[in-house]
Amino acid sequence: MNARVFIDYWNFQLTWNERTNSARCDWRLLPGELIKAAADLLSNAALGSLTLQETRVYAGYEAGREASLKNWLHNFLDRQPGFRVFTSERHWRAHPVHCRSCGASTNSCPTCGADFGRAAEKTIDARIVTDLIGLGWEGAYNVAILVSSDKDFIPAVDYLQSKNIHVINATWHGRGHELAKVCWASFELDDFTTTLTRSS
């Protein structure tokens, strides 16, 4: 069976930082660990072996503030064998914080004065869904390994599995129960943090 890995970069990276105290992840080793875990699940279900076709990484970056991230994604990770990186520029927008208790809203931090805001990732989510369904429709894979805890992917997973494509969810312990529940199988990324942590 042929597999493609789909990685929601920030969904993975933010929890990695939290669980490893911001240790450096060796991304070159990540696909191999994912494939081994998925292959074990398939073997236990007597569904045969698994061959990795490609690892696709989807990441948004904020223009001006995350130039080094953009450089690493395109000039390092995208050049690694078997990787393809897709990026989208995120646009920061002011977004006031609203207090549920008193109803007050504020536009900036009372301590440092920085403006509150956010840079949405919706373009990236849409690209992941498009590629999951499009590549599945083309018969480019039999198994998708989806690295995310985002329940927004549930409709796409439901569709793929209605077409006999297995979706295996790689998520973090205590995260993404809704997505893991609808996937054919799931495993936890916490088991790989020691193996994937770079020593320097």
C-alpha cells in the first residue's frame, strides 16, 4: 500500500515545543517514524506493507516576523529527499480581547502595550483538504497519515474513508480526540519525541 504523509506544521510544532521544552526536532527522521507506526497498525490488521511516497508539509508564516522560518522551510526542509513544502503568507490583523465576565474589550496588552491580534491559518487548512481529496481522487495513495489534531479535517476524512482510503491520524496525547475517533486508526506522537530530538 502507498502512503502519503500530510503534516499541519503549526499544529505539530506548537505542541512539540510544549512537550519537549522547545527542543529541536530532527524533521528528516519524522517521516520514517510515522511510517513505522502506521505500518505496524496495517500489519496488525493483516492489510500488508506500506511504502512512503511523499511527505507534504503545510505551513503559514507571518511576513516580516518569520523570515527565518520561511527560509528554513524552503531552503532546507523542501530540499530534503521525499519532502514537499507548501507555504502561505499569514496576514496579521488587530483583534481585541473580550472579557466574558465584565464585557469589556481591550485592543492592547495592559502590561507592555502591544496590540492584540492574530494571523489566521485557514488558507493552509484549505490546501491540506484540497490535496487530501485531490490526490486521493487521483489514486496517488491508499493510506494518508494526517499529522494534526484539528477537527476541521473531519469532513475530508469521512469522504476519503467512504472511498476506501485509510486515514491514520498522528496526534498528541490528550489532543484531537474528535479527529482521531473518525480516522481508521491513530497513534500518539509523544512516543517519538526522544528519538526525534536533535542533540545539537
